[in-house]
Amino acid sequence: MGFTEMWQDLLPIGRGPGGGYRRFSWTAADRECRDWFTQEARSRGLALERDRNGNLIAWWDVEAEPGAGAAGMVASVASIAASAVAGDAMAGRVRRDAVLTGSHLDSVPDGGAYDGPLGVVSALAAIDLLRDRGVRPRRPLGVAVFAEEEGARFGVACLGSRLVIGAIDPARARGLRDGDGVTWAEAMAAEGYDPEAIGPDPDRLSINCFVELHVEQGRAMTAPVGVASAIWPHGRWRFDFTGQGNHAGTTLLVDRRDPMLPFASTVLAARDAAERHDAVATMGKVHVTPNGVNAIPSSVAAWLDTRAPSDAAVRATVAQVREAAEEAGGRHGVEVALAEESYTEVVDFHIALRDRLVKVLDDPPVLPTGAGHDAGILSAHVPTAMLFVRNPTGVSHAPEEYASPEDCLAGVDALADVLEELVCR
């Protein structure tokens, strides 16, 4: 099954009537995506593993015996693949000096089709292309599907890769809750994983490098394929505004402690602060309690996403927003609390690896991005690089996100060229 057939097969999973996707971690849509990936891996004779943090990896292994090609590998990995499919939390073996590619299959609420899945489908298609070329890899080649990359359900982006490198405390991860109060531990256990086993996994970091292909999440490219230079520093902060619930019709304005008022001031302050510090700032998620038309809210929880070219700009933006929130809270008798939920410093991708990709691809455009990725998380421990496929709409995290079929196939070709260079030399 080639790229186009795989893409069409995956496309309906988790798609809503408006065209957007809701592929949230440990839900029925997520399970269906994982089943799709499992089937695609097994059909290629790849050794499928699921690590203890909920990530999936399908391996094209290197056999020591001369003449062992793709067909010979099917039998040698059959027991590993079977045990992984059966539900072993840790299957297979340590693959040192391996090359890893892939991305994620989860989505933001009503997100686009390409963010994440393009990298997974392209990686499988690239393996097909390498086999068609008769490539004999000298290193194992893996395709990864990372868990909870978007953080849409449990609030922390790139959770699967953060757990692997030890960037988040396992106890905190187990206690993360979704909007319905379900914890990460409960959701994970319901899908057959052991939440007590999550945490740093240094064996997974013994690889040679990680290369992630991703749809461009802006409109900066004129060529079909580009290479990432860096990821802006970015983070998420939670504001809690606590006032007093009361009757909307009988409570005088002077007697109100309405948390919506300082929240509204904070939204405007975020825009002002971003403009002042050459950053971007977004308050796109809010929970209002009790969320009734005829009730003054008792509390408001809102999340601030801030990104900028420098750490100083991000911190200055958040500090200005916090000051405005606390000032507005004081005027309206509302308590304001701020908590940093996640933060990723600037990521400058591995220069030698990036330059190697640029050489292989004959000098493609090189550009930074304000979007976070698992590649950025892993870069603290493993040489990483990224390829971008052109997005003519410039829209991402929305149904209008797009890459043309021709550019998608160009991305597969580019990824195959890069992987051939990395696994054969």
C-alpha cells in the first residue's frame, strides 16, 4: 500500500462533520489510529514495539547474515511483533546507533489532517521506497508514533517524548486530568498499559539520530520541501481567576466579584504584551464555572500559550500578562493564580545533521518555526532534524490545513533520500 492508499485509509478516523479531527489520546479514535499503524507495520514485517510511555515504534531491523533482505526479516521479527501486538509494555531489544523517524497521530480539537499523520504515513512510504530501491540499511530504522504530542486531552504537549527523556515527573504525568476529570493513569490503564511503569527510558535514547517530517505550519516556504533550523522557545501557563458565584439578575454591579472581568482584561493584555515584545500569545482555552447563562461565574481557568524567537521575549511577555491579570483581579476582588504547565527552551537543531540533510536535498530552504514538536524535545539528548512539506494555505490546527498530493510525494522522496544517507553511510 503506497502513500496515497495509506493516506486515504487513515483519513476518516476521528474526523468530525465539519472536517476537523478529534484524535485525542486514549480514546476510541486514538485506538483506531494505533490499530491502523499496527496493521501497516505488520504488513511490512516490521517489529512493532510499544514502550512503557505509550509510544509506538515499528522497526526495520538489520540482520547480520549476508543476503538477509526485507523478506528474510519478516520471520526474524515475527515473535517480537506478535508480543508487542499482544500487549507487552516493553517488547524487543535495545537498538543502538539506530535511525528514528516518525511523528504523532493525535490532534488538537477540530485540527487538520496533516499535523502529525503526514510524518507517520510518509515514514512508512519512505521505507517502501527504500526497499524498492534495493537499499540494505547498515543501521536499524524505526518509525515512531509519539503519544499526546498536542496535549489536547491532558494539557502537556509532547508528553510521550517528555517522559522518555525524563523532562516531566512521572507522578505528575500520572495525575494529569482531562476535562472530565479522568487521569492520564486511568486512561492509560484502560488501554492496557501500566501507568506505574512510565518514566525515563534511557535505552530509547541510544539511537544515532531522529528526523521528523512535518507539514509546514505557516506560509514561509516556496519550495515543496524545507529543512528546520530551530524551534522558538514556547510554553503554556494556566491562569485561575477565583471570584464569587451569584445571581445574574439580583446581584448589584458594586457587589460582584466576577472572575470574567479580569479574565477579559488578561486576554487583551496578552495581545498587547505580544506586540510589545515581538512574540505571539494566545488564550485559546477557557473553563468557566458553573458556565450558566444566568449565573455570575465563581471561577475561570484559562490557558496562555506564548512563543517568541528568544527566551527573554517569552518571559517578558508572560510577566506583563501576569501583572495585568493581577492588577485587574485586585480591582474586581478576584484572586489570581498563575502556574507554568510546560516550557521548552529554544531548540537549535543539530548543525552537522541539519547540514547533512541540506546537502542531500540539494540546498532546500532552511527556516525556523514557532511550532513545538517531539523532535524539539528529543534534541536535548539525541541529534535531531526536521523536514517541512509546504502548506499553501498557511493554516494549521484547523481543517484548512493542507499539502498538495504532489508536495506530499516530494516529501516522501526527500525523507527516503535522507534516511538512505543516514542508515547506509
